Amino acid sequence: MATDKPALILGDRVESFAELDSRSDRLAVVLEKRGARPGAPVAAVLPNGIEFFEVSMAASKLEVPFLPINWHLKPVEVEYIVRDAGASVVVADAYEADIEAVEDAPVRDRAAGPSLVFYTSGTTARPKGIVMEGFSRERMRMGMQGQVALWGWTPDDVHLLCGPAYHAGPCGWTHTALYIGATTVIMPKWDAREWLRLVQEHRVTRAFMVPAHFIRLLEVPEDERGSFDLSSLRIIVHGAAPCPVPVKRRIIEWLGAFGCEIHELYGGSEGGATKIGPDEWLRKPGSVGKPWPGVEVRVLDESGVRLPAGETGQIYMTPMSGRFEYRNDPHKTAEAWRDDAFTIGEIGHLDEDGYLFITDRKSDMVLWGGVNISPREIEEVLYDHPDVVDCAVFGVPDERSGERLKAMVEARGDLTADELTAFVADRLADYKVPQDWELVDELPRDSAGKVKKRLLRDAHWQDRPTQV
């Protein structure tokens, strides 16, 4: 690989692989002086940008885990993750002066890239860190080689980073591009027309996307979309959220005309599970595919008995990268595992040909445009309001984002939705603020006094073919 080849492009700024290595070598010195050490992650609270990957490569060279944190979070939310993860250093702003002061930095091997640590939301009020057991540089290399083979990467690829770098899919794909020697073009924020322009300008060959991206691209008038040359596109992989069948058909028809294949993957930050290509999907619309090589998918009933084709149960999968645990939460770790397989709490079935279909989620986690949101976290904030008696937060259908947040609140006095919106917005990231509010005299409860959230949620989903 030519060291002067562009590694990262952001607007008019181009950083070659040689420059990335030099700057991450010097940054590694800075991080080491600030306390970076093996086993204690280096955290980055940074927007999409070249600096994000300079930090991740510096962490890789120090053989220190890299922890990307959503930069939209409020300080108290970031503080929780940093403390829970035991991070040694947090990078949250420019560090130009620090690295420019470093001379003669040791030349270090960035190997296969960093060992990534992700925090994911679930049924608990706080996000939990996913920690892989026994990670090593050799296992990282094997994992990267597996991703390269699975998705057909080459050094000639041009990858477009169009999702948040702190999410597993966009983050992992950019690190695969850096590993194989492909160029990555960075979008600082999503814009459908800018995506079209960048594909044309840089002859982009691949991207990792979510269904919300497809919806927004298809909202661009057809004649305007047709004015862009997208013939360089080879493959787009989407995941993180269910894709509406009509949207998937339209995106396959549109981009397939340029020779671009639309693939889908299913899994979580904990590990990948299945994949499906366009031809398979057209035969099996709505399916998320068959297992990755080396992965087994099982559908089990409540007692752990494997169910036959066509019967619905909880989805479990065997991991490619070994066991994981949820940091500081042995109870949640134990709940996730059954023998050698884990679940992320989703419900579905396998058909007679072994294709997986997802129909529901066991947890009440809301998936907004590919972003996991824990309703309980929002509910606990609402409970702090002196005029809130009880509440239920859940996901309701949204044509653009899959789901959006709704809060039903049993309140005292003359409390208003605007007051509650401001109350939550002061304490949580903006995307965690419910868009829909309903103030009621009394919430429905079961005999034990617990709010019947499933009943409330189901009322909004009853005419839908799936519950996600």
C-alpha cells in the first residue's frame, strides 16, 4: 500500500496513511503521558472527523481498548460511561498543540486496529459496556480478515462513512477500510443530497447505512437523484434497525440499476448473526437472512427447547469472536447467555430454508433510526418531576425512523407536555426526549399495580405485520 494514499477525507482535508501513522504515533505518546494503559480504555467523545480515527489508531498502537462515546450525550451521561468503563483518558476536543510538541515519537504498529468497547442500551436504565473475553492482536487480525472476506473488501474500495462513528457498524466498517488500505470519505452529518454528491465526487464503492438513510434518499425527487452518477457503488450493507419492505424494494430497484448490491446484516454490538443479499431478499422479503460462517442461530422457547421451522420464539446466536460480558453487570450477562449462545432479546422464527425473520422484541427498547433508546432511563427522569405520578415510555410506529418515543404520563395539577419536554431535555440527550406526549388521569395497571406498558404499546402496533 502506498503510504501517500488517502486514508481519510473530510471536505478539503485529506490525510494519507503516512500522515495518519505519524499523527497517531505522536498522539500515542501524549495519551501515554496522560495515563493510557492496557486494560483501561481510551475514550473519545468526538463527532465524525479525522481526529476520531487518529485517537482510535493511537489506542491501537498502545494496545489499549478504544471506547467511542456518543458526543450528543449530556455531561452526566458521559460521566457515567467513563466511570463505569474505567477509562484512563478521555479525548473530547482538539489536541493539535499536544501532538505538535512531540518529536521523534516511536514508530508503532497499528496492527488490525483497536479493540473496540461499545456501550449499548437495553432494558436497564443505564447503558452497559460490552467486554470481549481474551482479546488479542491475533484475534483482532483474524476478525478483520473475516470481515474483509465476508463483504469482499479490497484496497481499491472507497468507503463513505455516513453514520455516527460512535456506532458499531459505521465505526467497524471504517476500521476495516483502514485495515485493508481503502480510503474513507467522512460525512460530518447526514444529508441525503450531500451523500449523492460525495458518491459521485469520490467514486465511492461502499457504505454502511440504516433504513432511515434509505428513506431520506428516496425522498429526494427522482429527477434530482437521477442527475448524479452513482455507477461506482458496488455494495451497501444496512443494519441496526428493521427496514420496511416497500423501502427495501425501492432501494434495491434504484441502486441495483447502477450495479450496486444491497445487503442486510442482523446482529448487535455483541456480535453479528445473519446476512442476506438482494436476490435472496427478493425471494424472502422481510427476512434478515442466514447465519454468517461459523455462527449458528437458534430459536428457543421459554424453557430453552429449540423450536422447529415456522414457530416463533426467542432468537439466540453463537458468537464468532468468543464470549462477552456486560461490564459490572453479571446478572444481565447471565440473562443474555444460554449455554454457548446469546440473545439480544428479539423474537422471531426460522423458515423451512433456514432464513431468519424477526417479528418482535422481548425488551421494550426503542429503536429510533438505528439508535437504541432505553425507555426506563427516560421514565426514571420523569419520576424525578414532582408532579409526575406514574409514566410509561415506549416506541410507536414512525414511517421515517421506524419508531419514535411516546410518553404517557399520569400527572398532578396542570402539568403540560411542553413542561415535560423541557424537563427531560435538560437531563438527557435530545434524541431521548419523547416526541409524543399523552397526559392521562390514570394509567392501566395489572393486579400487582404495574403499568401495562405492553398493552399501551400494542395498541399502536396492532395493525402492523411486525412489532419492531
